Amino acid sequence: MAANTKIALVTGGSRGLGKNMAISIAKKGIDIILTYNSNQDEAKIVVSEIEKLGQKAIALQLNTGGDIKSFDVFYTQIATILRDTFHTERFDFLINNAGIGINTPFSETTEEQFDQLMNINYKGVYFLTQKALPLLHDGGRIINISTGLARFTAPGYSAYASMKGAIETLTKYLAKELGNRKITVNVVAPGAIETDFGGGAVRDIQQYNDYVKSVTALGRAGLPDDIGGVVAFLCTEDARWINAQRIEVSGGMNL
């Protein structure tokens, strides 16, 4: 490994957008630590694809919405991997991608659904980022993931989109408070993407897909390849002066 090889930690990197982000970042010559919640086999496939690109990759299990105290154990694992596998003490990029979506009308959203969304999409991101700071290089990058639904609305996503709105506000606060360490913090907001997210509705339900096409300036639903490269760009030197920005990657939805 070259001495100057950088390392990215991508949560939820075993499938969907996270998989595309991890591979796209690896194509920039960056090594990857990715997390998965339950499917180790999918994670191993992503590791293999990254290794074929000539980069190092490690997959770790992590429930980002689980017990916050487990994050200390997780980062102890990270510290050991950084030392033993990457021969360094810190990593460079944190991509907070892991998340879930629940589509339920406001009037029917349960406290359990609300808490699940809060724990995974906001509380988990908040404290996973906080606990990453001792291991994150000065001059590093944090990239959070939001949604187009924080700008426009679609019935059934009141809780999900509210958590992502909180992530967008948190992004600005992190950029301000971590500026003294020269760490930039930005948020990428995908539009509707053809993945298995949210039960695969955009990908699998033709009526929904057609609707997305009709409200998107570029006339189609998004694909994972439309998102990963933007996140990878934010990990490059060319993006060094982008900070505290919300970058929507939606093909122009609901303009």
C-alpha cells in the first residue's frame, strides 16, 4: 500500500447506494472499510470487487441504529484494523450512508416506526460521527446522506424526511464546529433511485416509476451509478473547498 493511500469508512456499504459509493470511491484510489447490518455475503462480494480494483477493503458488521454504546466497541475494531491492515492510526473520509425508509401516512405512523427511523437515520449518525472524531484525520471529510424529500414532499414520508431534514441541519453545524480541524462536511440528497430501498418501489412498481419520470427534468428515475460518483468526487482534492453544502442529485425532480 502506498504511504499516502487514503481510507474511507462507508456505512451500509454492502448493497444499493452504499455499494455503489464504496466502489466509486475505490476507483479514486482510496481504500475502503464498509459496514453491513445483516448480510455478510453481500458485503464480501463488495470487498472482492474493490480488491479487483487494486484497493484494500474490509467489511465489518454494524447496526447503526442499535445500542449507541456498541459504537465504542466498533471503533476499537476500526483502530485495530487501521493499525494491522492499513498501517496507520486514522482514516480520512466518513460516509454516513446507512439508513432505512418507511412509507406510512402521518396519521398512521406509530411511535415504534418513528423511533426506528430516528435511531437509524439520525441518532445513529449523530453519535457514530461524534465517536469517529478521534480517528478521523484533520483535513478529512464527512459526507452525510439526505433525500430530495427534505426539499419536496411525497405523502407517507413525514417521519423519514423529517429525520433527513435534521441531518441537513446537523451537516451545517458539523462544518462550523469542525472547521478548526479543516474537516469539511457536506450532505448529498438523492432523488428517487431504482434500488431495493423502501421495498424497491421506484424500481419495481411501474406506476411509481412512471410518476418519477414525469416529475424529473431529465425524464427518468435515478440509478445507483448516478449517486456514487458524486460522493466519490467529494472525497477528492478537487472538492476541498466545498463545505456545508446540500448537493441534490435528483436529475431535477419537482422543479
